[in-house]
Amino acid sequence: MGEAERYIEYKHLKKKKFTLGQDNNALMALVALNVIFFLLLLLLQVVYNFYQQTPESYNTSVVEWFELPASFSRFMERPWTLLTYMFSDTSIALMRIFSNMLWLWAFGSLMQQISGNDKLIPVYIYGGVLGGLFFIAANQLIPQLYNNNIKAAALVGANASILALATATTFLSPNHRFFTHIRKGIPIWVLLIIYFLIDFGGIVKMNSAVILSHFGGIIAGFVFAFFLEKGKDGSLWMNAFYDWITTVFSPSEKKDLSVKHKLFYDSRNREPFSKSALFNQARIDEILDKINTEGYGSLTEEEKEILKKTSEDESI
């Protein structure tokens, strides 16, 4: 039995999932950001309506600071919109954001389980960025789009990002099944096709730039999952950058971590687990948390050895 199989066997004995209120839950962070941006735009629209402002005034003063413009020159004036658009939806799209959050939860929760919590946000951002770039490029390169609506066209919504998550999750776990209590369950690829049909059915009447932006999300998810299967994790630099940002103003925390490492791991030039065959539950929980957040491939050899011995003890 291989190390990965031993982990899976032990995982059935003690399965841990991210809960709604758990710290560092990337899925909840994504849902929360989408809802916060939606409520913010809705609140501002209510304020503008209260003061009897025109919809054009609201769009010019508020929405244009969040949506991704089709015009490259306007995009260069507001480059942050390449990120904000993927979390923004207008109040008229209440059903769309509700649907998007359901699909985000369905595919995002599964990705948390199979590849780690820290993969969600990078895949989401990759899908949104590539989808946004496809949208701008299409409006610049397709003459009909460029001539007709280059000044007015804009993109909002999380669709490209969620399509990236859905595609990556299906590629990484093609045999997973939902609703297993119904006969043999529904394969994830069937759910992916249903999502594709719903998503593209809703934009079939839109211009080709919007359609291409969604294809950009699909391509981003596929490429991320493909390279992850090859051992190349595209989320590492993004997570490292996030860790640097969160710790750059707290050097004392870094110092404490280095002291702890020296005390417990570098003491007397030996690894602590190698002298004992018994491991407490706290150590096992720590390893399982690491698998949940970073995936099984992130474990060190000693951590894999601990899981191996623990699974053997459980099977006795």
C-alpha cells in the first residue's frame, strides 16, 4: 500500500472538513467578498435612487470603478478593475449572484477536500484574470465589437472565476460523485456539463467578448489543474506573497517561529519523531490540517511516516 493510500485509509477514520466559522477558510472568504461587494453596490444604488439620481449617474460615479472596461485605454486608467470585477455584481443580477454562490460552494468545497484550502483563491483569481484579459482582447481585436460598443461595454461577475474552479476540480477528481444516496450518485463531470449549459445559456445573447471571457476561465482552470497534476503548483507564489504581506509588519512573529523551530526540531541534531513510535493526537491533527490546507503532496517524509505508522496502529 502506497503512502497516499495509507492517508486515504486513515482519512476515513478521522475526516476533517472546514467548517463555516473556521479560520482561514478560503471558500467562506470568497463567498463573503462576493456578497459584500454586491451589498455595497446595492446600498449605493439605493442612496442614488433616494436622491433621485439617474441610473447613468450611478453607473458613472460608482459601477465604473468596479467593472472591467472593454476599452484598453480606460482599463489602464483603472487597472484594479481586473480584480474587482470578479467580485462585483449589480443589484439587477440578484438571481445570478445567488446561482453563482451555489456553484462556487459546490465545486469549491470539493477542491478544499482534494487539493487543499490554499488552492481555491489562486484558481479563482487565475480564472478571473484570464477571463478579463480575454474580454479586453476580444473587444480590441474583433472589429465589430471595437466599432460598436468599445466605449460602453464592461464586464462584471464571478462567472469566469467559478468556471475555472469547476474545471480544475473536475480535472483533479473526475470520478467524484455527488448525492451518493441517490442510486450511485451523480458524477462530477455531469454536474460540470449542467453548469456549462446554464452558464453559456445565460450569455448566448451577449456579445462574443463575454463568451470568450468565460472560455478564458475554463482554460485557466484546466491549465492550473494540469500543471498541479505534474507537480507544479501555481498557487505557491500567490500564497507566499499573501504570507509575506500579512507578516511584513509583525517581525516578532517570525522570530517566535524561528525560535520554536530551533527548540523543537534542531535541538541535539535529531528529528523528534525518530526516537519514539508513539505520537499524540495533537501531532496527527496538525498533519491532517496541513493536508486540508496544502494537500498531501506538501507533507515531509517524517510526516508521511507518522501517518503510515498511525494508520497501521489503527488497523490492528
